Amino acid sequence: MSFADERSQEIQESQELEQQQEKAKAARWYAVQVASGCEKRVKTNLEQRIRSFDVGDRIIQIEIPKTPTVKVRKDGSRQHGEEKVFPGYILVKMVMDDEAWQVVKNTPNVINFVGAEQKRRYGRGRGHVTPVPLSLTEVERIFKQAQEQEPVVKIDMEVGDKIVVLSGPFKDFQGEVIEVSPERSKLKVLLSIFGRDTPVELEFNQIEKQS
């Protein structure tokens, strides 16, 4: 390859890079509604379709915002995990044009973009939805929330559940949960003591939920 050819190729590659950078700057975040529980599957399928249709310069990024969680088991042990911030939705950063829209919209288990719905002039049913990008403020809030939020503590107990005490001075007593304190790994139950309903604070591992 001659020097002139090499120089021409370098210029062409530089121009293509500049075009990609310009497109990336023009990209906006869109919320896409998907079938419940299919967020991860849609993300994987969409990534494959982006490669197949060669639209990686227009569909830049796909995210499923999540927050950390801590699930407290009955024995008091803690299981760390993640929880989707917006179940049933994924976020897609893209340059909106007809081809990119079709690639996303026709991905299996995608319901529609979130946007402004145009009512049908005749008949019934949903009209066309015009995708509306998220504002910069919304995007910053969503990702900041996902990154900085303290882990959400969850347990298998809630107010109103019937329980039986497994250990301690109230062993074999039956009662009802009236307050849950996940951050303290404790709950308050109403037990019948000497014929009176009495609130008692217990550890998670001291009780068992009755079916």
C-alpha cells in the first residue's frame, strides 16, 4: 500500500470515528416497556439484534437499573442480591431513526416505547406511540438512585402474618405480626399472655410463619 493510500485510509477512519462520536452525542435515553420478568432476556436478544443489523452506532447502550437488596432468612442469615428499579422496563440509549426503532420494537417480548400515544382516528385499540426521550434530569436521578441507594432489607414476614414462637420464654406461643424492623432483624408480635393480647419483640430466628 502506497503512502497516499495509507493516508487516505487514515482520513477515512478518522472521519468514520468523528461520525460515530457525533451520533453518540446525539443519542438519548428511552424507556422501553417489556413483558414482566423478561428484562434480562430482552437485553440479551436486543444486543444480538444490534450486531445482526449493524446498528451499534445508533443503539449505544442498554441498561436495567438495579439497587442492592439484603434478604433476611428465617434463621437470621442475610442474602445479598439486586432488585430492578423499574420492573417491566429497560432503558436504551440510542439515536432514534426508523431502522433503530424497528430493531428495538421488533425484539421479542418488547411491548412498546414509553412516549406520547396518538389516538386512532377510527375504530378501537391503541394508536401509534411516538417515543419520547427521558430528560437529562430523569436519567441522572435514575442512575444516581441505583448507584447510591442503601441496600433494601427484605424479609419473608409482614404485618398480619400468623406465627409460632420457636425459642425463648414464649416458645410454642402463637401470635400475629404487628410490626417489622428489618434493619434491626427484629419484629413485634401480639401474643396472648394470661388471656391478654401483649406486644412482644422477638428476633427473626425466634419465630416461624404459619402456612
